[in-house]
Amino acid sequence: MDAAAAFDPWSPEFVADPYPAYAALREAGRAHWYGPTRQWLIPHHADVSALLRDRRLGRTYTHRFGHEEFGRTPPDPAHEPFHTLNDHGLLDLEGADHARIRRLVSKAFTPRTVERLAPTVRELAAGLVDGLVAAGGGDLQAAVAEPLPVAVIAAMLGIPAQDEERAMLRPWSAAICGMFELNPSEETARRAVRASVEFSAYLRELFARRRTDPGDDLVSALLAVEGLTEQERISTCVLLLNAGHEATVNTTVGGVWTLLRHGAWTGLAPEGLPAAVEELLRYDTPLQMFERWVLDDIEVGGVEIPRGSEVALLFGSANRDPAAFGPTAGVLDLARADNPHVTFGAGVHYCLGAPLARLELGAVFTALRERAPGLRLAAEPVRRPGYVIRGFESLLVEV
């Protein structure tokens, strides 16, 4: 049987546990053509890591080729607001534009800068967990996992707590991120377009306020930088929100579920927390796939992949590859010492928010272990149907 046939990202059974299919893909070879999405699946850690750094690939191709020249159909004009927002963001820029904006934004996410946020993040995490404990439990995702990173990134951007649009940040982000799933539906596209329009309109209004009343925040800093277009500022802010909380939300919820399912909750010791966070990021990766366009012909494991192709780098498979993690690659090991996971990517598109995500995860797991040592599941959680961004609809717990 063709190993790629086991890869079925629209199957609930596959989404619940894709790891046996990944093992079959790794065993069968290094590059597999997948017809339903017209992509090459790359399952091995060494290849994923190398291709993330290979400048013959890119998140976009429009900096070098037109759509027809590259053999691709132009996007639907009805989806233009989403594509305008996405195409001007740091994640999908390449070349000089990417370097220019990343250089400006990276100053806000250095380990030293992020560490200055530590007291605030720990205080927020403790307060949210105290609320969960006082209620005797509830939905961990809605009560703790989502509010923490959204509050942190909103504060960094300078979005006032009293703005009613602040409550829309998570729904807007979820709608926009729906377009990163494989073959998104037209309804998904409509939601993403609507969110793109509404979010952009709010940011333009916020920019107008900050121009007359600047503060000590990222929006004010971006407005003070010459050489950025208004669209680049908007797209940068949206990306920082989306990327600044998705991994934290899904690793918090997925991590708690993993720990409870493995009977490892009580083994989460303070001194071992950094290693445990890295293992949770590896073991059940919140971003299962990262797509890249082939800008110049490449070869993977003897397979020629021509320019114009798209490769799907399978992060979830790479992070369970025995060639990188040894015979215990499929085992949850909270004390794992050598952990070169690719959850945050690599190369020029390495996740700027990795230090912030690690800070937030450390804070929330510390608060949960200290304040809710008897945490347990109240119901079996339901996974979201999406494959690329791995998460749950909710996680009901009792304290």
C-alpha cells in the first residue's frame, strides 16, 4: 500500500492520532507525492530541518515569479482582503522585505526583552489559574490558555483593555488561521476575509489614536519607523497576534491533556519544567505542517522536485523521528536532554516569538501545578477538525 494513502488530513481518526501514518511515511521514503493537495510530503527530521534553511524554497514565490510564470492559478479576487493582509506579513515575506521588517520587529522579542515581561506574565497566569480554582474547574482553554497569551500580546501591541474590539482578537485570529488548513472551504475563506477586513479597520483606527497619543508599545514603535507602509504595519500587528498566541494556547491545552493522559501530572517538577515544556512542544506539535514553495529545482532522497512544486514539511513527523530522537522518539520523556525539535521552525523564518511562548508556557504550567495539584479531566475533549493547527475545542477539568 502506498504510504501516502495513510495520510488523510480530513479524517477525524487521522487528526486524533497522525503518528502511525507518519511512521509509515518515514519508513517508505523521504519524499512522497500527495495528490489531493498536490504537495510533496517530507516526513524526516533531517530533511525538514535542512529544507527550512534552504533558500531554494520560500514561503512565497511572488518576489521572483508571477503566478502564470510559476505555473499557479492566481488567488480568487473575492479573497483579496485576506491575501493582502497575509502577503504583507513577516511570515510570508521573502528577501529584502522580510529582512527589513524582521530586523525592526525582532528587537521586541529578544530573550532579554521578553524576560522583562516575566513578572507580568507570571502574575497574569497565577490570576487566571486562581479563577479556575475558585470555580472548581471549567474549560481550561477558555479560562486560562486563551486569555493569557492574548492579554500579553495585546499589551505589547498597546491595544487598550477598554476597547471592545479586544474581545474579538481571538475570534479574528481563529478565522484568519483557518485559511492555513489544507484546501480550506469557501465558508472558511469568507470568515477569513471578514475577519481580515474588520481587524484591519480596527488597527487603522488604533493607529490614528497612537499617532496623536503614542505610548510605550509596539504599535507606537512601528508608527515611528520610517520606510514601513501602512499595510506592512497592519499585517505585522496581525501576524504578531496570530503567531503570538496560537502555539501557547494549543501547547497549554494539549500539554495538560498529554500529562493527564500519561499519568505524568504529578511528575511535573519546578526544576524540570524547562525540559518538560520542550518535550510537550515536541511530543504533540501544535503546528503539524509548514508549507514551502520550491523556487529552484531540488532533490530529496533521490526524488527530483521541480520548481513550482510545493513541499509540506511534516513537523509532527520530524519531531517523532527516531533518527533524531532515538528509540524513545514516540515516548513522552519530560527529562529529555537532547531535544532538537523543529516546532518553532528554523532558518530565516524561525519563530520570533519562541522566547515569549516559552515564558508563557513556563508561567502557566507553574501556576497550574502550584495552585491545582489535583487537576483532572472532567470529560474527554473533542479535537478541532483542522489538521495543520493541532488543538481542541475545549478542555473541561476539575480542580
